[in-house]
Amino acid sequence: MIHPFHSHLKPYIEGVIESRRMALGYSYKTQSYILRCFDFFCAEHYPEKTGLTKEMALHWAQRRDGEHKKSLEGRISPIRQLAKYTYFSV
């Protein structure tokens, strides 16, 4: 089940989730959750943006207090996939 998305990135997020599920052959649940969190982040901080920007990605990629390097990498990886998907979908 795909959860509702709220930012203008909705079609891209849904597209990358579907394409990754088809390519990988598994649920892509953790990455989908991270993309959902990113969607809420974008809707809150960048409601006017209609596409993924470097500014948005860098803001998301800021290391949080107490966040381990591997957790940061895991949070960034799905956004990297989203960026690739967005770039090649245009």
C-alpha cells in the first residue's frame, strides 16, 4: 500500500517506489518510509517547490544531533534514488 503524499514531489516519489519495487522484487518498505518522511519535510519546508532541488536535498542531508553516520547514509540513499528517477523522468 502506498501512503498518501502531500508535496509536489508526489508523482516522482510514487514512481520511484513503484520502479524500485519492480526492479528489486521486494517491498522497499524502509526506503518508502524514508521517502514519506522526506515528502512531509518538503511539504513543510518547501511547499512552493514543484521539483527536487539541491537546496532541498542538502537541507534534508544535514546530520541530526546524535545521528550515526550509517543512519545518515540510510536516510540519504532513497533521496539519491529519487533524484536519479526525477532527472531521468523529465
